Amino acid sequence: MPKAQSPTIRESGPYKQNLNSLKRNQACHQCRKRKLKCDAQRPCSTCLRSHAYALSHASPADRANLPPRPDCTYDEDASTPEQLPPAPKTRYEKLESRINELEALLREKSVPSSEAQSAGTESPVPSASTHATSTNDFGVFPNNMPAPSPMNDMDHSLLWLAWPAQLPDPATTRHLIQAFFSHCIHATRLFHAPSFYASLNLLPSDSAFPSRAILHMMCAIGSMYTSSFPSGYIIDSYPVDPATRTRTGGTKRPQSFAGQHANYAKEAIEDHLECSERLFECLQGAVLLTWYYYSQARWIDSCLSSAVAMRTCVTMALNVCPPFQGLSATDGANDRPPSTLSPAKSVVQDEMRRNAFWLGKYPYTMDRQMGAGNGWAMNIDELDIHQLMPLRQDQWERGVLLLPPERQYSHGKDTLTVFPLDQTDPFIMYSKATILMSRVKNFCLRFRSLRYVGDPSVRLPNASGLLEAPSTQNHLCIRDTPAFAELNNLIEVMRTSFPPEMKNVTKDGKLEEYTYCAWNLIHLAQIHLHEPFANPGSQSCTSALSILTASRAIVDSLHGVTSTSFDVSLLDTMAFLCWYMAGRVLTRFLKAAQDNQAAEHLIPLKTEVSFIRSMLLRAGERIPLAYCYWKMLVGVIQQTGVEVEEQEVFFPHMSPPIVPQFQFAMEMRQTIPGMPVPA
């Protein structure tokens, strides 16, 4: 911090006098009262320093009562001495004087977006003005989102003094935060935008200023949508080939700007958790970190980060709400489950906590959707979740209080089949589709263990209470169990009773992302439930019909996306898994068609597989996860031995869906490894 100028004396010329000696009554009232030196500026430097000190040390409640500018008043008839620049007296004062002159020149010549940068301070990233002039920049702030409030020179000076050292400069950070809120589908659900920007205008030393973990993750994710921050390793720098599971050389991934700030965020989260402070912000940072890891195809990191986020939710009691807390003698008459968080102070804060549990790619849904792409167990049992469904977006933004008796619970019997108008919007449907996917995943994971303990819901028809040895016949009879029939009926009912206004994923030429993701999750649940029993070579196989119908529905909705101007690389990462699963299913049917020489089905199937492959590659230019799924689909195609067009072609129009009445004479001879095909 520059030192205050000491009284200096000109050594020659007409200014040979002490410039800091004022005439009587020329000092301000405040300096005269406190008997301090005054330079007669308006406001004077002494009052500026006092005001800055009061702002930085006052509590949030007291700060609201402080005036925005220093209280520095003068006598009306007191004349201000001629404003002359102080003459440098020492070497250090000469340097300080020169720095002040350069800063003044920069403020005069710089554009408004770069006024907040200090001269002589190097930024580790391109400046905000660079982003603003980029032709491919995605950081345009939407009109319905509140922009950060402008800051005056004094605020900028105070901001720089306490600004976190590892963050980019304030202007660049704000630019990346704007890109995050503009293009991350879940941003306005995980954070209440007006409240967040109000806290961003506080001093960094303020306890209400956003956590470093959140700011670092917003910078990391925002850079993915800004052309000035290339990731640099989408195609050729993976240490492990996702399709062959073999090392490709090298020991570590190249460190990008986003990766560096993700590491900073992880360190900040660990520091906060170690001190048991800012716990909810740690949760928000952890779920953003999980989303980032998953988008970068860092499977193990995303699984571990998801576990941390989910278990943090449990300690905060975000998985339950009254009156469904557990029985405990220590609770007594307390109607609130044990939690490490203090009670919410407003409806907005309470719903933000609930959204942090439900939200999109975050703890609950991230855990379920990541599990949809692998056979790993999930981090929390469905029976341990008793939470209200979230509010509609407009209700949450306005802070509308909707009492629990008027809302649906996650474990309600009709939650997935009844959609009240005042409790339904695209995000809520997305959350319900995730619950459906979770129930299907639980059935697939736990069927054998439930069968072993004699659970009646998974009892095979005409079977004894003991677990029979695995056989093809038993494998087929699983579809006749009560649990399978219930899930199959639930998928059908949810699909047919979907709100009519949300059955189209595009509206007025624009894509509704949450609606699109909800439909994809319903189709994915159908594929997961039926794929182990599907035989594409059988004319009478109902499971084959189900997975083909669901896969083509995913392709149809993808054609709807490409009919708009929406960039597919900006879609939520769940879409890429759905595309891959649909491509894998269609590849199985293509193999069966080739083996049975069903020429009438070859061209449509080849077109669909090639279209999915091209869309994955297009999204993979920005998102590594999409590139990994593209490479895995290419591996499935090669391993299956089907013939698909080598050129990545975009097909703007798709033929109508074909009913799978295949006249196949023999069963499919070759399938994907691990995919059971009944005899």
C-alpha cells in the first residue's frame, strides 16, 4: 500500500514553501476536530483513509449505515490553496509519484471495461477487453440477468488490496462469472443471481464475499465458454484411451486455465472443511467441481468429488426435511433434522439449499446420472431421501412461500405420475426424470441381492424361495417379476402423462434444455431396463422393441436440437451419455440387419448411427466427455463389425421412425461384450 505523502518543500522557483501548511480555517472540519493534518483536498486524504478503514472493519449491519463517500466538509468562505503536485523528496517518493502519474494516464486512455485494472500488475490471463472483442466469445450477458454494479476508483483501490492472489484480475473474473451464468444450465438454480452479484460487490475481506472455491470454479467453467481460454487437450492428449483402456503415453494431462483453477478450488474446499467454515459454499464449490470433472471425462475424480458433495449434503440434512427426520432421543421436540447448518433465514436461502441437493448435475442428480453410465453403487440410498421437490423458477426468484402440505415429496406415490400446474416446470420434470432413472438403476444393481433374501417384488414366477443358478430361462423371466412390471409401467405412465406444453423440446425456435434432458432421461431409463433382455434378431422380443423405440426417440429429439441455432456443445453433459447409449443400441440392430441381409433396414440404421457419431464428435470439440463417448462408440462399431459411413456427415432430416417388425431368420451372432442375449 503506497505511503501517505509526507510534507515536502520545493527547493527553487516560486513554490519554495511548505505545501502542506494551510492558512487558518482551510483544513476540513473533521481534521480540525480530530487535530489531524489535512491537505485541503475534496475529500482530503485523511478522511479518505478513515472512511476506508471504517468500511473494511465494520460488520455487514453497520456497513449499511455508513455513507458511501467520506464526510469531509469545509467552511464556505475558506479558499482552497492552489493544487500543486507534491515535489518528490526521496527516491521512493519519486517512484510513487511516477506510478500515480502512469495510473492516471491509463485511466484516461483505457476503455470502461478495463478501468478496474491497476498499472504495473501482471495478469496471469488475458484481460477482459480481449474477451469483449473476441469474435467467437460466448460471454454475452443475458438481458434478464442482473449485471455487476459499477465501482468507483476508491472501491477499486480497496478491492485490489484484498483481492485473492490466485484469482484473475477483478474485470476478468467478472467476465468469466458472466459467461458461467449465461451458459451453464444449472447456474441460476444453484445460485440466486441477484444475491450473488450483491455479495460480489462487497470487499474481499468481508465475510459475505463469495468463497474462493466458488469463484475459482466459476472461472474454470466460464473459461470453457470463452474463446480466449482454449482447453488445449480435447483430442490428442489423453493419457488413457477411453475405448481400449490402454495408456497412450505421458503421465499427466496438460494443465489448462480451467484445470488450474479447479485445483485452486479443491484446495480452498479442503481448507474450509478443515476449519469447519463456509460449509454450504463448500458444498456449492464441490458440486461445481464434480460437474467440471465429469465434463472433462475424469471419471474417478468426478466419482470421488460426487461422494464428497453427497455426504456433505447428508451432514447438512439436505436429503430430508420435516416431518420425515429420523427418531432420536436427543432431538426431543425439535422439528428439524440434525444439521451442521443454522436454520435458513429466508425462503430464497431455504430453496437454494434444496436446489443444491436436487440441482441438475449436482449431488443427487450427478450421483444418479453418473451411475447410469457404469455399474458402480450410488452414494446414498433412495430410501434415505425424503425431500420436497423444488419450487418453480419464477416462484424461487420472487421468494414465494409454498407450504409443505401444498407441495410434492420425492418419495410420494404419485410424484412421478401427477404434475400439478403450480408445481411443474422444466427443471422439476428434469428432477423427477432423474428419480425415475435412479429407481431403474437400483433395480438393476440390487436384483440378485433382493432375490437372495427372498424379496417378493423380485420373485420369479413359479420359482422356489431359493436363488436358482443363472440360466437363460430365468434371465428372461425377470421381466415377469412384479418389480420389473412396476418400473416398466411407471416409465410408460410418466411418458404419456408428461405435461402437454413440454412434449416439444423446442419453443419458438429455441431449445428448452431442461425439457430436452428430462425426455432423454426417460428414454435412457427405458433402455437401461430392457437392454439386458433385448434380442434384436427376434421378431417377438418386446424388449428389443422398447430399446429401439427409445433410441430413435433420442435421435428424433437430437434432430430437433440441430434444427435450431443452438450449439450442441453447450448442452448438459447428460445428453452425451444418452446419445452414446442410443448409438450403441442402434449398432446392435444394424449388426442384426447385416447378418440377416435385411436391406430395407440398413440405410436408416446406418444414417442414425452416423448422425449420432457426428454429433458426439461435434460436441467433443469443446467438451472432452463428448469426445470420449464418440471414441467409445467408434470402438463399439469396430468391435461389432458393422459398416458405417466413414465420413462424419450431418443429416439435417431424418426419415420417420420405423417399427421394428424385422423378419430375421436367425439371432444376432455378435454383440457388445457383457451384453446378455437370450438364446
